[in-house]
Amino acid sequence: MPRARKTTGVAKRVTRTKRARRTRRSTEDTLEEAGMGGSASSRNDDPPPKQEDPTLLQSTLMGSIIQSPLLLPLPLPQRLPLSEELDYSKMCPKCSSILTAAVVPAGQNTSLLQCPQCSTTPLCEHCLYPCPDGTCTNQACHIVSLLLTCDRVKETSSNVYGCPLFRACPKCHNLMSHAGGCKYVRCDKCSHGYCFICLRVSKECRKDRDKYFSLTCSVPKAARQRFQT
């Protein structure tokens, strides 16, 4: 009886060994089929590894791989270089003709201007306000002069790119500049809200929702401002 037990134990060990060998072969075959073998060499006719698109993001969902575009930041809109601007401080407010020096009696000097086309009334050289008596009486002369001669917004990231650096509130003529953000501003003196580009009331301009951050409005850009007080 003891000898039979010994034979039975040996048989069990042999069976376990054979089973382990079969399992090992099966595992090696599986790894080889999956391309995960231990060989470091590669065949020349093997297809090149697939290059991952850097603009795609892989995410695992329910056991499958889904490719979706990365949420990349949007580039700034393309802004064309500013074209040369006309000198509005030397143009007739009525017909846009180029102003010339006003005609004065011989021997007198003047800084007044005059339109050679539509009027002989002298104009102030700063605000273009009519000066029939030879003296400017426009109380907003210095403000209008700045509005006509100031530089333009040249920062390409600005939402009012190309507009004059300064605008006057259409309601109270308070001088303002654009500090950033969208094109809509509010006067810090009278609280009037308006578009810095077209100078319309904000509520009216905002009806064009697709142009909220656009450099254009449904109406042309407002010209440089002239007024008198």
C-alpha cells in the first residue's frame, strides 16, 4: 500500500509539470501573436508604427478608444495692417476738400484755414470751427483738436483695432479711451453706453449678436468726431 501511494504522488507531479508546460506554451504563443515577444529585431517588411496625430486626444470609454480633437486655444483673428489715414484736421468738414490758408489782407499773418471749394469763411486750424470774426469761440476746441489728430489703436489684439485712440461721449462729449474688453464702453461722467466703433447706443449695436467681438458693425465705422459747444 505505501508503494502505491508513492506511485500516485509521482503521477500527480508529472501531470502538474505537463500542465504547466502546456500553459507556458499557450502563453508564449499568445504573446507572439500579439507582437509582444522578447525579440528585439524587426522585419523590414513590417509596417511602420502608426504616428499619433498630436491634435487628437484618446480617451477610453466602455472599453473602446475614442479620438476627439484637443481643445486648443483659438488663434487671434487675422488683422490686416492699417492703411494710411487721411489728415482729417486739414479737410473741409462739408466737402472734404483739402483746406488752404485763409485769405487775409496783405501784410497780415493768420493761422486760419479756408476751403477753396465751398466756402470763404475762415475755419479754426485746430477744431475747424467757423471763425467769421477771425477768432475761434468753440469751447471744445482743444477736445476736437485731439480727436482729429490722435493716433489710432494699433494693438492687434484690441477689439477696437484701427479706431482713434480717443472718442468723445456722443451724449456729453466727455473724452474717453478704450481700456480693453469688448467694443462697448460706458461714459464715466453721464453713464451713457455706446459702441466705440460706430458710436451708436450699445443696446442698438448689440442687436447684431454675431458682431459682438467683431471689428465691424452693421453700419460703417464712425469718422473722427467734430462738434462745437
